[in-house]
Amino acid sequence: MKLYDVHTDGTDSALSYASLLEKIEIMRSSLRWTNKMERPELQKMLHQCNALRDEVMQLSHKERLLKASAEAAAIPPKKQSSKSRKQALLKRNFIFEGVFGESAKLLEALEIAEKAAPTTLPVLINGESGTGKELMAKVIHNNGSRADKPYVSVNCGAIPDNLLESELFGHKRGAFTGATSDRKGKFESADGGTIFLDEIGELPLQGQVKLLRVLQSNELQRVGSDQVTYVDTRIVAATNRDLLDMSQKGLFREDLYYRLSVINVTLPPLRERRDEISLLFDYFSGEAAGQLSRPPVQLTPRLRTFLDHYDYPGNVRELRNIIYRISCLASSGKADIEHLPETIRPGLKKPTQHASDSAGPENEQVSLLDRPLADVKKEAAAAAEKLYLEQGLIEEAGKVVKLARRINMNRSHVWTLLKKHELDVNDYKKEVPKP
């Protein structure tokens, strides 16, 4: 039995189809003896499979990547416009579900994702809630060599702690009450493909230890089993929290953080990529029209202006929800301010105070028109956000978990907003009437 050595010191010969075919033939002959191989030989073969996949990708993309490099060399990176960077991505057959604009920060994130996609390196995606982290994970998967393999998404914050290990790694029959049959976990289901671990910051410490083992050795054990299972799964994780800060506070394993963040992609919030708003509006309004079986909604000028300048604390997800809402409520086919959610709707009533009542320095009022519109909008949005949170705390008796579930928002983001507006949940718990 012959196993070739994978060189990692840069001494390997240039890639060619002849050398690649030779390695494939060696592995084909080796596969006949897998049932007699020892664990080190199996691990070596798994490493060889990964290396072969990378070589195939390098060969298949060699021509277009060389062409892209030549184009990039012709235009210095500092002088290359955002428009030309976007066009260069599209020319390289870059796969993206949806639309994207010309924000420099977003293009940088997409370019990093494109380079990381053909590899098997772990990727950590950072960004506020609703910025499109799962879409970015699919971009990495679809632009890599595993595009035709399974893609499995897991929300780490939605799995109960007592079921987490079973969900991720599977279980044997009888391992616990209710385990009536053997069951594969998410990692085995994603074998050969990609697993997306959303809200990785919500993963409990015990689950972090198990995940670290998979990253280190590509092996796992089902709950209730002593058998070791080898998996070849590409890991992409996402979070809206500062994992490095959490690791310093002992809330997240530092060694796991550095394992996950080999490639780090940061998605800017929508307020920093406003050129996308009109693109996303057209995209989502067409999507909504298809679901509602009606023509795409039309906007009044003042509603269009509002949507172009609103800060979108919920980012792309919030914009999508707004468009679906106004597409549904605007039965006439034309939407205006009144079709917006009340929590973000700007005030339409004019002051009713008479001029005679406002005489005197003590009653003198400053016209809103004397201030920048952006400042007025920012204050109005902040006041609406605070009022929304206060109402939620009152109705849910200060229980953040229930409030987050009710408004369909990650509880960590709710805590961030409460801290931003200096709202103490204990003040609302005291107001609950005793039976």
C-alpha cells in the first residue's frame, strides 16, 4: 500500500493534471485497504483528500484568477474605484444570491470571502444583526469546491443546552430518554460540505469544548457511543458579539476563538452602505410581489426619502420586513408614510400652538427647519426605539427573553439596545402587580 506525502513547505512541483491524476490513482488503490488502516493512516488519507480538492480548485480557477490578477495589477488597488472592483467580482463568475452595492467595506468583505471560498479554512463572520451573515456563509460555500455538497445551517442560540451535543454530534439509541433510534448530528449531515454555526457566541462552554475537538482532529463521538467518527466539514461561524472580549471575560474559549477566526470577515451595517438601499428595495419588492401575486409596490416621494435616510438598526432584515409590510398594506399599489410601522413612522402632525401663545422668551420655540434634517431624524429614531423598548418591558414585566422572542430579535441585541438607552429591567419587574 502506497501513500504519497503532501508537501507543505513549498517544495512541491507546479500543479499539473498529470501529477493530479497520479495522486488520484494512488488514492484509489489505497482505498481498498481502508478497513485495515490504522488511525494515523486514515487521518493522513483525509488530509490528502482535502489537499486534492484544493489542487482541483486551483487548476479549475487558474485561468480566471490569473486574468483577474492581471487586471488588478493594471489598476493600482488604491486607485481602483468601487465600481470597477464590483465589476471585477462579477467578471470572475462570482456567485451571490441577491444584489450588492459599491460600498468599499462590503466589497472588501466579498473579496476576502472569494479568496477564502476555495480553501477549507474556518471563517468567522462578524456583523450586526440583520447584515446578511448567513448570506455571506452561502457565498463562501457556493464559490468554493464544496458547492455541490451539503450546506447545513445551525442556530446555536436556538438549541436548548441539554440537546446541544445531540443536535451537533448525534446520539445512539438509548443514550437518553427519548432517544429511540440512532441519529446523525449536524456535523455528520454536513460531511464533505459546509456547516454554518450562527450565533456562535451563544454556544455554552461545554459545547465549545466539543466543537474545538472537531476543529482540531476532524473527529467526533455521538452521545452514548464510544466509536469515533471522522468528518470532513468546512466550518463557517457568525456572531454579532465581540468574541475576543468575551474570551477575556471567560465567557468564550480563547483557543476556540483563534481556531474559528483564521479568516475573519466583517460585514458593515446598512447605514454604512446606503447605495444598496434602492437596489435592495427593487429586489425585495419584486420578491414580495411574487409572494403576494400583485405588481411591485410604488412609493410616494416622501416615503422614498424616508427609506433612503432611515438608519435601519435591524439592517437588511429590517428593510426587507418593511418592504414586505408596505407591499401587503398598500392595497392601492402605492405606499406612503402611514404604511410604515408606527415605531418608526415620522410625525406628520404640525404644531397646534398659536403664535400668540408662544410669545415671550420662556415660550420661544426653535423651528425644526433651523436644524439639519439628519440630526432631527436621528433623534426621532432614537426616541421611537426607546419608546418601543419601554413598552415591551412593561408588557413583558421586564423579562428580556420573552421580549426578544416576541419581537423576533436576538436577546443579545435587545440587551445592547437596553444598555444604549440606559433602561434597567429591574425597574419594570418591580411594577408587576402581585396576585
